[in-house]
Amino acid sequence: MSYLVIVESPAKARTLEKYLGKGYKVKASVGHVKDLPKSKLGVDIKNDFEPEYKVLKDKKKILSEIKKAAEKAEKVFLAPDPDREGEAIAWHIYEELKKTNKHIFRVSFNQITKQAVVKAFEEPKDLDKDRYNAQQTRRILDRLVGYLISPVLWDKVRRGLSAGRVQSVALRLIVEREKEIKEFKHEEYWNITALFKKNSQEFEARLLKIEDKKAEIKNEKEVKKILKDLEGNTFLINKIENKERKKKPLPPHITSTLQQDGYNRYKFSAKRTMALAQKLYEGIDLGDFGTHGLITYMRTDSTRAAPEALSAVRNHVQDKYGKDFCPTEPHVYKAKKGAQEAHECIRPTTFEFEPEKIKKYLSAEEFKLYGLIWNRFVASQMSEAIFDQTSIDIMNSSHLFRATGSILKFEGFLKVFGDREDTATLPLLQEKEKLEAQKINPSQHFTQPPPKFNEGSLVKELESNGIGRPSTYAAIISNILAKKYVEKEEGRLFPTELGILISDLLVKSFPDLFNVEFTARMEGVLDEIEEGKADWRKTLHEFYGPFEEKVQKAKKEMKNVKGEETPTDHKCPKCQGTMVIKWGRHGKFLACSNYPECKSTTDFQEVGGKIKLVKEEMTDEKCEKCGNPMLVKRGRFGKFLACSKYPECKSTKSISIGIACPLEGCNGSVIQRRSRKGRMFFGCSNYPKCTFVSWNKPIPEKCPDCGAPYLLEKITKKEGTTIYCHVKECSYKRAAA
């Protein structure tokens, strides 16, 4: 007996091999093996949108090994992840193997535990053609949009730009939020509070109503009138209301809420959260406990939990916290519209491994995320928290002040998960009791614009608008950051000048396509295709006709920024020609109108509608050729140093990244350089005397584990940005802040 199992991840393969034992050989495809070609559209529009898939260049060897193994196997089981992407991987492998082996089956599981895996292999299924067609439709839609609109941007702005069907809508949200912030007009308003004292206990009450109308105080003049009305008047307790308030726990995590929690609590990027969750799902070596998948599948929009999981968590709550903390019936959470209820929420696979019990086997970040998932799932099936809340209405003539306070009566789920509320206690008071105000405090405020998006709030916005699906949130954010349409500063996302331009051009030329409602509707259609309720080819035909017309119209009517020159009042410092505003790789800049005879350029800022030149940044460094000062310039690869006597002296130099060369005895500094093929690397400024090089950026920080003088920063698609020690024997590693 010889069975071949194919998964997409080497880590998942190792875990399954331990569960399945002898007779099973597990191989990993390492993601997709086929895709549409990069060099052409790859979709035959005239032939009913037939896609042309090609084996990926770096997967030919892997696929060849899989074929050889399939020839010897009695049966082949395709076991990629239980979502559309996983189904596409399984289907493409099946297409390559169906001539080699006639006995090919699909197995899927929501959690990688021995029980779940064995059960899945006992009940193998056929591949899901509808689910594959839903993924295929998304891929073709994205290819049509990107392949046909991007050349328009190349022609109108510059080469190398791209337009993504869903990413451009996310960009639009960020751009519109930025514009809303800039256009926001602050409005003045005031609050008035009264400070009272009873038996040495002070408490505050806020002015709520004036003559039975909501107190809306807009300026200091109104404040002075109110303060005058309050002078010398006695305050009287009009009403005391005591009531019990209950607070319900949050539902267990789904993909979007896990990414939000990961960012809000630990500042993990969406990509980092998903990379960590993937490891927890695929399996962790727990030493003597063996290898275990610790959480269920992490790409889901369902809050449902399996009956056996509900039973297990309720037993855990009763055993650890007592019967009072376990509700009479399990909590059932309402699913959002369109949620895939066949999936489960993100939860622990077993209650055998509490986070603290296995902490030593997890990295610091894995432990944090596992604890987050564990605690939220446990809390979701715990009793409500109960508060005793008091509200006191205090009258002064026609002015109603209100004081509120609450006391936590029963912790409930807050014992495990949730933010405790700031509670204010009030003294014992009685209705009709008179009070004297110790002080009346007016405070001026101004309305504030909505905050800039961070990764957590953007994911929340995407989900609430029905844009994208659980597997796409992290990729959407990564793409707009990689394209430099959006940048991140102190955790906040803001559009670049290029991002604003691209968004404005796309929205004007394709108002329906890059529209929140249209994108959400299309997600619904993809769901219908997966459910077998809609035909994928018909969907593409209905989309393509109007879309192609708009593309042709955009070719003619979209604003040509590339050739646009806006004259200014500034004169060229070299030839006295008129300086004009142009668009370049890095945004707007000033250039001499006498180009190409005069190649003078400079950066500028728009302040109050006026053009303000950005002075060239002089440095203390001297030109090695002529001894004149070096200036900071900006080129296609970023900032660099150039001789101030250019064009007489064309000497240039890379800028140091602020770290001394780590090689002993060298007094040089680390600079950013590019290889002959254009790849970025870091080397010593004393090259060729010093040969220090690194593909990854050195960080001027000592290794906390081994004391090495510097660390390295590495960026990968799977893990995002990580900081690690360059010493091979040292295992220090962490996520970048």
C-alpha cells in the first residue's frame, strides 16, 4: 500500500506525515504550481474567456517530483487548504496528474489534528469545481482589470504603474479619508461640569440639558451666560436611578477581527498576523507532546463553532472558573451576510494545550497570538459581565446636570478577555437632597476629523463594506504599500502624492468599477458561483462589455499627466528659463522649460496655494574628486550625494545608513548600493578596500542574545519585516515594530 498526499506547505507536510504514518508519502507543492502567464493577457476573450495556465518556472522541478511519486502511488490525495485558493492549487495539480494516476481524491480539514486528519482521509471527496470556478473568475477579473488598465496609466503617467481591481478600491478609501481630514472644518463647542462633594467624596456631573433641550454650547459668550445663570443657585437632586447592566462577550475571532486585534494589541501587521496564524494552524513541535496544529483554519468569516468544540470549551470554563461563569446555554453568534457557514471560527483545536503550558515551545509572537485566539474563544462562551449602574440627575433652575457611576458586580467573561471599563463610584445620595457646587468647570473643545486608517481599522472598513474576503485582506494592504501608493508612518496609513493621483484618475475614468458598492456586489457574485448559483463565463461576459468600452474611452479622455507642464513664477537658477511643474517617478518636481538644453530640476512644496522651493541640502562631506561640498539629491533609487559643482564635476556617492562598517579594523560606514542587475544590497563605503556586503539591511543594535554588534532586517512576502541576528549560531529573531 502506497499513498501520495499533496499539500501546499512543507510545514503542513511534516505534520501530516507524523499523523498518517507508514504507507503515506506527503509532498508539498509550495503554493500554486500554475498561473496565468506574466508576458501576456493569458485569457482568450473570444473563446468564452478560456484561461491559459502555465506551470510556474520555479515549480517545474517540484511538479516533476510529484508526478514521479504519483506514478508509484496506489491513490493520490490532494489536501491543500479548505478555501478557494486551496481548491485552485488542488485542481491545477489534478490537471497535471490525471493522466498519470486515475485514483485522485480531495481531502480537506478545518484543523490539523490527528482526529480531524484521519476522519478526512476516511471520507475522501471529489474536487469542488464550483469553488474552483469562483477562484478562477476572481483571477480572470483581476487579470483583465490589471492588464487592460495598467497600460493606460503607463501612457498617461509613467511606466511601471498598475491598477488592481480590489486594491484600487482600498486605495480610494484611504485617499478619500485623507481628503476628508484635510477639508475638515473644526467647530468649537464647550462642555460644562460641576464638582460636588459629599462626606469627603468628590464627584462630577455634566450639564446635559437646558430647559429640557440638549445643551449645545457653541462659544464662550454662551458659556458666560450659563455661568451667570448658575450663580448663587442651589442644586437639587431630582432623580436617582439604579439599574443592572449586562455586557455580552465578543464572538470568537474571524480573519478580520484577528487582524484587527493583532494590530491593536501587539501592532502586528495584517501580513504578520496571518503568517503567525499559518504556523499555529500547520503545526508546532511541542517536544514530548508531539507536533500539533494548535488552531483551526485562519481564513474564515464564520463565527460558528463545532458542537464538540462548544462542549469542550464549556467544560473548560466550568472546571477552571466555576459554574457561575458558564451560561446555561452556549452563546450563538449571528453570522454576517454572506459568511461561509461551512467553515468554523478561529479557535484552539484542543483544550489540552493552554498557552502557558506550551509557552516554551512557541516564539514570543506565536505565544501572543495563540493566547489572543485562546482567550477570545474561551471568553465567547462565558457568562455576561454584570454592572450596578447609577445615574443621578441634579437640577439647578432650568439646568440639568447628570452624574453616572458603575460598579463591576460580576466579572463574567472579563476575567479572561476584554477591556475593563473605567468605573466611577458615587456617594450615597437621596432624591430632593440639596448640594452645593464646589466648582463649575467650563472646557473648550473642537470637533475632530476622522482618524487616518491603520491596518486594523482599514481591515474593519474593508470587511464592513464587503470588499475582499478573509484570504485577501493582508494581500490588499501589502500591495498598495509595495506600489508606493500608500506609506505607513507611526502605524498610520496615508496616500502618497502618486497614490492620490492614481486614485483620482481611476475613479474619474472608471467610476463604477472602482466603487465600494460594485466591488461588494462582485464579491457576492463570486459567492454565488461557488454555491453553483451563477455561471462564471456569463459573469465575465456581463462584466467585460461595459468595462472594455470604458477602457477605450479612458485611452482618449484620461488626463495626460506625463506630458503636462504647469508654468510657475520661478526662474531657472542656471539659465533664467521658466520653471515648470512636471510629474516624475517620485511625484511632482520643478524642471526648466528649456529642457533638454538645460536639465536643472528641484523639489518644491505647495504652501497656501503657492510654490515654495525646497532648498538643496548641503552636507559636511567633501567631494573626493574636487573637494567641494556634497549635496543631497534624489534619483530613481532614492537619495544620494552629488557634487555641488555639477555638471563640471559629476562625482556621486551613496548616503550612509548611519551604521559603521561592522568588520573589525575598518573605519568606513555602511551604504546602500545596487548590483549590476539592479538588486539593492548594503556594502562598505571603503570598497574595494573593505569587502563587507549584505543583502539585508544592517540595524545599529546589539543582539540581546549573543551580543553581536549589529542585527539584520529582512523582508519576505510570508513573514513581512523581521529583525534577526547575522551570527549563524544565534537564533535571535523578532518582528519589526
